[in-house]
Amino acid sequence: MVFDAGSSHTSLFIYQWPTDKENNTGVVSQTLVCDVEGPGISSYSNDPPGAGRSLVPCLDKAMSIIPVESQKAAPAYLGATAGMRLLELENETKTQQIFDEVSKTLSRYPVKFQGARILEGEEEGSLGWVTVNYLLGTFIRYSYVYSWIHPKQSEMFGAMDLGGASTQMTFQPSGEIEDKSTETTFRLYGYDYTIYTHSYLCYGQDQALKRLLVRLIEKRGSGNVQHPCYPKGYMANVSLSSVYNSPCILTPPDNTEVSVTVEGTGDPTACQRSVREIFNLTACTNLSCSFNGVYQPPVYGKFYAFSAFYYTFNFLNLTCGQSLAEANSTIWEYCSREWTQLTSSFPSESRRRLLEYCSSAMYILTLLLDGYKFNSGTWEDIHFAKQAGNADVGWTLGYMLNLTNMIPSEEPSLLMAHDYNIWVAAIFFIVLSVVAGLVAAPLHCYCRKACAEQSWWT
């Protein structure tokens, strides 16, 4: 059991695997995803017990799924990400109180609770990279001459995670990593992997859009706040206290008790220009840089973009390999629509999401193109996805694999990696071939077909 305690919400993931294989075959499967009602646990800074209570429905659901005889041996973890990292910057005491309460709640259940803690941003990014490549089977492959094959570097996938308060970029560069502070090394299945990873705190989707609104408020002069990313016809009063309530906002006004009127103008060109202003795109002194002066090697290989990357682009039907030109035109068209059009076209969608899809999509475009330096040629290397293989993509599976030592640091035994039925069938045909005087080729053809039918060989 792994709780992903993010900035905007918490989710519980349950994984299972055959106990007799120790996962050398890569057969971990996702059994349950339970979304906790309400906001992320960092929102309970003034009500720490509420953070613990919020987990109860999902814990009860988990207990109804995990067999009673297995519950006491089931390891349970809670990892908190950028929301709690921000709260810790503001108030360490309240942060600890929240952890005490969620730990109290988890300890009341008959599971092997292993503790709750905050993940560092780079840890979150690198574990997401482990998850992606583990689920896609790129760490290790079996050849038909009875040996393990180390994958080529070009076969590895990069991982891009966009949360509410931070975003992570992780991949294996084609050359040397110049800034060693961005370098992480794993030894998995007998091979060393050196990856680049960086986490941008305050550049998660929610915090980025909040900072965008702040810039527009501060530029308004007198009158209403003109928001080019909000649809034309939208108007609402916004209290400054709901905007200037984050460490990511560095210069709060003297009086946050007042409200301002925000008016949508539905101007995608002005929206893109405003979004770019929350990045420092001129601080780079060389090509090996993303934004804000942060070192980044040139992007290399294929990438999985998940979390808010996926949810925003999925709504816009942009997760099926559309070109950059198609993505641009779709986003421009959505950002040009009026508020009444949007609410009538998508009556079941939440008003808040309808309001923010333009801002989010434009932010994603800016982050990927101006920030991470993708272009029309490399855009098609990005796969926007929620799942890979048989599980959701994110840091939780990598976290569980790491803490339970499910991925061996050394090359696994070849014998342990085969399904028992395949070995029985193979031995049977060996005996048959000897008796019947058959050549070896049909045996290899059969073994290849049998192996191909096992989903964990893909």
C-alpha cells in the first residue's frame, strides 16, 4: 500500500505480486487506486486530525480487498510531495503534526506501516523514471539464446511529471551530465543507470496558474483584472487571501482581505505571452539549460508525460500522437471560445476545470517548448499517458519497488525468470525432438511463441 499525498489530493495505490517469484519476472500488478476525498493533506495545517480522518474511507476499502491472512504482512507507506514541502518551509511544527495524525490513523490498521515522510523533488522524479521503465519492461529483456539483454540507451524512456506544486524532468542523456548535482545513479538488474533529474518547486500546475493570476493582478492598475487565458464572458470576484497564500508568491500585498474582479478576455496570443512571463527564459548562458538558469542536457529519447500533463491533454483529445501543429491549433481554438459555449458544450465538466484548461494547456506548451526545449521534431517523442503496462504511471510504484528491494541490483537468475509452464513445455518438446529426431528450429519457434504470450515479455 502506498499513499501518494500530493499537493491537491491524496491517492492510495495497492500493488500485488506472486510471493514465489520475488518479482524477478516483473509481474507486479496494480490492484486498487482509491482517491481520497477532499484536498491534499497539506491543506489540513489548521486541522491536523482531519488529515488522518481523510484517509479512513480508502483504508477501509483496502482492508476489504487485501485478504485477512495477508494484511499484517502488507507493507504500507505514505509519501508526501511538493504540497508538504511547501508547508514545511512555512511551518515545520504543523507539518509534523499532520504526519503524526496520518501515522496514528495508519497504525490503527492491521498492516505493516513503514512510516510517512516527505519525498525530495529529485527523488520523486527519479522514482517516476523507475516506474515508467519498469512497467514498459525496458530495464531487462530476454533473448532467444537463453541470456539477458541489457537495453540500448535509446530504448529507455524519460519521465515528466506535472503535479500541483512541482514538476519533475528525468531522463538518460546522450552525453555526460555536466552538473553533478542533477545526477542520480541506480544499479538495477546488474547494470548501472546514470540519469539527469531536476524538480521545479512552485512550477506545478496549480502554483504556476496562481502565480500567473498574481502577475495579472499586479499589472491591472485600476479596474478589473483582465485574464487572457480565461474565456470571454467569464467574470468573478476573487479574494486576495485565496491567491497570496503560498510560499511561491513572494510579495504579498499589505491587505489580502480585499477582493478583485477577474474578467476573462479569451485571447490565446496574450495568454501565451502572459504565461511565458512566469518563467525566466533569458537566464541561460548556454544551450544546456532549461529555464531560470537551471542546467539541463539536451532532451534525448522518448518520454512519458503523466499526471497533469495527461489529464489536461486528454480533455483536449491530444493524447494520441498528434503533431505539435495540431496541439497548437487545438489549444488556440479552445482558448478562443466563450464561457457560455464551454459550459453548454461540457455540462458535466466542473466549472473550475473548464475555466483553467486553457491556462493549463498553454502552460504545458510553454514548459515543454520554451522550458525543456522540445521542438516540432522531438514533440512526437512525447507520449501523454496515465498508465503504462498494467499500472498508473507515477512515483509510487518506483517507491514501493525501491523500499521492498523488489528490483535486484544484480542480474537475476535466468531460471527464476521463466514461468514454470514454459519450462515444462520446453522440456517436453526437447524429449519429443530427441525421440522423433526433430531439428531444433521448431523448438525455438515454439519457445518464442510461448514466451511472447506472457505479457511480461513485452
